[in-house]
Amino acid sequence: MRLWLLFLCGAASVLAQPFSAGIKAGVPLSDFVNATQSGTFDYTSQTQRYIFGGTAELRLPLGFAVEFDVLYRHLQYSASGNIAGILTTGKTTAANWEFPLLLKYRFVFPVVRPYVDGGVAWDALSGLSQTISQAVTQGNANPFAVKNNGATGFVLGAGIDIHAVFLHISPEVRYTRWFTAPVTDVAGLLQSNQNQAEFLVGFTF
């Protein structure tokens, strides 16, 4: 009986912890891919200057919290050059999804509370599409520079939590180091940026 009471009390204490959810949006401070022009075959990256998605947080005792985000950005890059004497151009697009799982600590202040966070992140590409055009033909192909559809990395961030009545506004600067580069050209002219920086603002209730 005592074990059941202890279990119920423990479960109630976990469920009683404040839970919040909302949206998160921002801008990348670094390009998704590093593109190089060699003169013979050139890559260009069209970085989309927005990131958005959802966020959820479970607050723990002593100023700690666990946060999980689902963030989206659009990936696009182009290539052009001569292949066997034929002018060839290509365009690759994809949806890039990022899933950070973070442990957060808030410092004790009355209204504006600085915080730091860190954890792991998973990255995934979906909807990959590549269109190749030559002087006389046009068609679709698998993106040859995409080696795999995902990556894993670690995350560090810092920001402030502004509590405005029922709304929490949380601007943050976040850094992610990816362990692998999903997009890698064999000639070394195109590669995923393994150092990623972002400015994000969360709005949670």
C-alpha cells in the first residue's frame, strides 16, 4: 500500500510541473551549405532567411526545464558547368527538419530571467528534388551530393525569458555542431555547414 501511495505521489508531482507549448521562429546566422565556384563547375546556395516551428517545455524544480523543438527551414542550391562539353545546370530543393532536445536552466530574476541550455539535435532532409537541364534535354535525378538524409549534433544556447502576463517571450542565440555533413560534393565544392548559428524567438503559453 505504501508503495502505491509513493508511486501516486511521485506521478502527481511530475504532472504538477508546469508545461508550456507554443511557436518558435527566427533567422539563420550561417548558411546551410558552403558553396564554391571553381570556374568550371559552380555551386551557389540560396539560403532561406527564416526558421519556424513548434516548441514544448516541461519545467522542473530548481530552475531547470526540458525543451523539445521541431524546426523547419527550406534548403536550395544550384549548380552549373560544362560536363563533356555540354552546358549543364541543376537545382536541388529539400525540406530541412531539426529536432533539438535541450536541458535548460533559468537564473532567478523577477520578470526577465536569463537562461542557458544545451543538449542534442537531430537533422533530417525530406522531399529531396533535383532538376537537371542540358542544352537539349531536361529531367529529374537523385541529388548526387546528398550522402545521407540526416545528421546528429550537440547544441548550446543562451537567451532571456520575458514573462508578460500569460505569455513567455524568449529570444535566444543558439549554436549547433553537426558531427557529419549530409550534403558533400566529391570535388569539395559543396558541403553542409557543420557549424550552425541561429537567432530564435519563442512564444509559449
